[in-house]
Amino acid sequence: MFSVMAFMFLVFFGIALILCYMMRVSGQRHEILRGELLKMQDALRTLEALLSARAKDRPDRVNESPLAMPETGALRKTGVFDPELDLHFDSAADKH
């Protein structure tokens, strides 16, 4: 009877030790992650400051199409049209 109670006590004590160790390790990881978060927030603030400083120097071109020509607004022609690369999905053309 005493050996069963001693075994139960040792098992309970072992589980309590494991839980305390896990809490200590998770606390250390929490502190590491908190430090990384603070570094990331600092980096983001610096990046926002740099971007806002550059935005003051350049006009806002967010709403423009990257393919539009600045003077006319028409789409740019890039390269030469190659008829061999043109795809047609006509059933009449497939019969030949």
C-alpha cells in the first residue's frame, strides 16, 4: 500500500516538475518574441518615415496604370505582333 502511494506521489511530482519547466521555457520564449515584436515595430516605424519622406518628393502615381503612356493615357505597344503566337479556339479551324 505504501509503495502505491509513493509511486503516485512520484508521478504527481514528476508531472508538476514537467509543467513548471514548460511554463519557464514558455516565459522565456514569450520574452524573446516580445523583444522581436518591439524590433519589428521599430523597423516598421522607420520604414513608414522613409516612405512618407519619399512620397513628399514624388507625385502620387498609385491610381495610374503601369501600361498607360503618361502623355496620352493610351496603352503602350511592346514588341512586334507575332501571328504564330496568336491563339484561336475555333472549331472550324481545327477541322483542316
